[in-house]
Amino acid sequence: MEEAIVISAPKEYPLYLIEDVINLSNERLKVKRIDTEHGIMNGIEWALPTIVVVYLAKPFFEAFLKEAGKDLFPIRDLQINYINYTFVL
């Protein structure tokens, strides 16, 4: 039977943090630990979904912020006029 759970961790990673999972290994469930070198792991697998979500969400946020700016412009204009009237005059 092949391994059902494979834990990949750097060599420096303390064993006591994952030994509970490794101790689950028996004849029906195989657990294996793979020691890896220290470095960046799965960088592209983490970056690609983020890039896709940001690319797809960009038009939504641009439109949302543009409309929010249109709604808040009169309020900001009133506040500036109030400050000018209160402190300047």
C-alpha cells in the first residue's frame, strides 16, 4: 500500500510538532515524512491563484472606488468650505 499521508517539512523543522500525525501510521494508514532543503516551497502554486483573483477583481474595485469617490466628493467639498469659513474668515 502506498502512503496515504505525506508530510513534507524542512530538515530543521522540529519532529515533536508533527509526531502525532506520524504516529497514526499503521498497516491500513501509511504516513511518511519527507525532509526537504530550506527554501521557497510551492511558490508558484501560491502565487497563481492570487494573481488570477487580483486580475479578475481589479475592474470591480476600480468601478467601486470610482463611484465611492463620486458620492464622497460633495461631502469633502462641504468640509473644505466649512474649514475655510471657520478658520480663515
